[in-house]
Amino acid sequence: MLADKAYDADRIRELIQDQGATPNIPPKSNRRWKPCFSKRLYRERNLIERFFSKLKHFRRVATPIRQAGR
């Protein structure tokens, strides 16, 4: 399970593990115990997020604007 740094909480990590997945969440800077984290997987997640962001921008260009009164 890939998630953003905002989801770095022990309760969330335990919930993910209880459901049979492995959490890959970057630890917050103030965390005392730093859990395992794969930077390579996190970079791939970032690529996917940027791809969806680009799709949203292209949708704005490709969607025709309706004129009032039609």
C-alpha cells in the first residue's frame, strides 16, 4: 500500500497490515522510530500522480465550453 507522508500513523499502518498488505509510507520527520520505506516505490507512485494531474489539465483543454442560451 503506497501512501503519502500525511498517512504516517501507527493506527493506519496496523490497519494496512491487518488487511494483509505492506505499508510503504514515508516517515514524518518527527517520528522517533523510522519504519522501512522504499524510495523507489514512492518515486513510481509520484510518476502516476503526475500523470493523472496532466490528464486533468488536458481534459480542461479538450472539453468544449458551452455558450449561454444554447
